[in-house]
Amino acid sequence: MAASLKVNGAVLATVAVIFLAAVLPSHASTMVDEPAANYKPAAPAPPPPASSYTPPPFVVVHGVIYCKSCKLRGYNSGMDASPLPNATVSLVCYGDEESGYRVLNQTSTAADRNGYFIVMVYDVDMFDRHTCRLYLRSSPTPLCARPSVPSNPKLGLTLVRDRAATAPRGARGVYHARTALMYAPGAGGKCPLY
């Protein structure tokens, strides 16, 4: 009886090995299907923290360009002027001996429908509110293209710090012209139709 158990035990062990080999995949077969060299992690790398980006320093110069004596959309009776969309100004900053007498000349964005324009100055070493001026650059219509403030297009308006404005992140300051910038109709006195 002991001999038959040994034989039956050996048979049972052999049957168990064959059964497990058929049911379970072998380690060698999985290595052929998925080699370690092609393994890629399932989770992507985490993005860098949002606060690590620091924008370059800049200065903001902004304001509104008007058309004097014309009753257009947004007319302001106290100023007797209306915002002039699509007009532009130039910001000109004059360097000194330190900057090698360089000149910074930047054109503003085209004014929006409320006459609002903006100039972003990234050459902050060239910006000094005492040596920078705003000049009328272009009007979108010949019917309101005569410089009114300043009346001489070669005269620029000085800048003041806008303490009421909230400076965006990275801004070294926000400035605007000391007075409003205005065009006016020519000698014929016709106003544009908007």
C-alpha cells in the first residue's frame, strides 16, 4: 500500500504541475510579450508648480484717446469729447549717458471702442517717467486727425504714476499721461460718423 501511495503521489504531483503550467502563464512567456525595455510608467510626471513662473519685469502705460467736439458714441459733455477707437499713441523714452543715449520708441495698442490704449514696456532700464513722453501717433479717420492735446504733435505729454490702478504681477509700475490725449476735426469742422 505504501508503494501505491508513492506512485499515486508522484502521479498526483505530476498532474498538479501540468495543470498549473496550463492555467498560469510562465514568467518566461510574459518577458517575451512585454520586455522591460518597453516598460512605461502609467502615471505622467506631475507638472511644475504654477507659482514657479516669474514674468519678466515690465512697466504699463495706459490712457484714453479722445476726439474733441464730436458727439460720438460715449460722448462726455464735461470734456466735450468722445473716445476715438483705433487711434494710437507713441511712447518715447530718451536714454542718458548710462544707456548710451539710446531712445525707446513704442507704439500703443490700437484704442478699443472706449478709446483705451495700453503700452507694455519690457526694457525697464530705459523707462524713466521724467524722460518718457506720450505723443499722438495716428487717427483712424481724417475727419478727426488734427492734434488738439497736445496741439503740437512734436510735443509729448509727461507721465504720472497711476496709484489708483492695480499693477499686474511683475509690473514695476502703472503710468498715464498728465492730461488727456485728443484729436479734433480739421478746419472744416466735420466730425466722423461712428
